[in-house]
Amino acid sequence: MQTLQHSLDLLRNEMGVVLSSTLFRLLVAAILGGIIGLERELRHKPAGLRTNMFICFGAAMFTVLGDELASSFGGDHTRVAAQIIPGIGFIGAGSILHSRGSVTGLTTAATLFVVASVGMAAGGGLYITAAFATGVILIALAVLGKLERQFALKSMRYSFEVVGKNTEAMLGELNRILDEERLGLQDVRAVSMDGLSRVVFGVDCVRPEHEALTLNLHQSTLFSSVNSLGGTERE
């Protein structure tokens, strides 16, 4: 009886250690993924708090399961974890949008990819590595993003509205001006009403290019009015 009781106590202690270690790894992964996701959420990005937290937690979960299943039933410890990479690649590809020659969502896809690696590190018990990677990711997203905007390195989608008398002549003039600036038209919409033509279009460019384009549009005699409708940040 004493031997049986001793064995049960040892088993209970070992299970307690395993469970506490496993739960702690998953908790760390959820927290680190949530921190990155919060930064994305505050900037109103498609992959926000829950998405990044789930991906980080899921990657940690698969890493832990791969280790536990291989220990219990035999096999390669990394087989399950190795499938995380193509799985995250599939999700990342879904976040990249292609529209008329422009691409958006690359930063979101890259963030999801590295968030999964943070989860794998946490699931493998590499807490310092996971925390360091989280810090680097936050610096890249927040600090480098501000530097890009400050030094006008970040390309944005700027929208314009021009009004004139002839739609075809206006489009020809727009193509001429944009060719000189080595820019391309995006999302062109033309409407004719009461003898006037209104053309709304977008241009992907950095701030200095936007300023030069605005000046050239105002100098054209074919446009009776030119309005800049603002810009949206692109990833």
C-alpha cells in the first residue's frame, strides 16, 4: 500500500509540474500575441487583437502538443510544429489583397508570420527569445512606422477629384501628368452632369510626389477645379 501511495504521489507531482509548465507556456504565448495584436488593433488593422492572440496561442499549442504526443506515442517531436509554417503562410496569403496593380496587406501577413514564431518559441519554453522577438516586432511596427511617415518614406494612397468639360480630354491630361511623374492611376471613376465632368482617382506615392502632383494638376488649364481628398496609409 505504501508503495502504491508513493507511486501515486510521484505521478501526481509529475502531472502537476507538466500541467503548470504547459499552462504557463500557453499563457505567455497568449499575452505576447495579445500585446502585438493590441498595437495592430489600435491602428485599426485587419488582423487585430484576437487574430494575433489566437495565432500566437495556436502556434504554442501545436508546439506543446507535438512534444507531448511524441513523448507519449513516439515519433518526431517537430513534425506537428513544422506544419505551422505552411498553415500561417496560407492565412497570410489571405490577408494580401491585389487590386489593379497595387498590393496591400504585406505588413499584416508578415506580422502574422512572426507572431506564429513567437508562439512557437513560447510553446518550446524559450521565454526570453519570445519576449525579445515581441519587443523587436513592436519596435518595427510602431517606431519604424513613425520614422517612415516622418521622413516621407511610406507610400500612401492619395485621392483626387478634378472637374472639367470633357472626360476624355481630362483622362488624357491625367495620363500625361502622371507619366511625367512616373505614377499610375488607381480606382478611376468618371461622372458627367450638367455639362461638367467629374473624375475621381487614386495615386500611390510618397508625400513629396503627392505635393509635386498636386502642383502640376493645379497648373493644368483643362481642369476647372482640383481637390485633394486626403490619403490612406498602405501596408
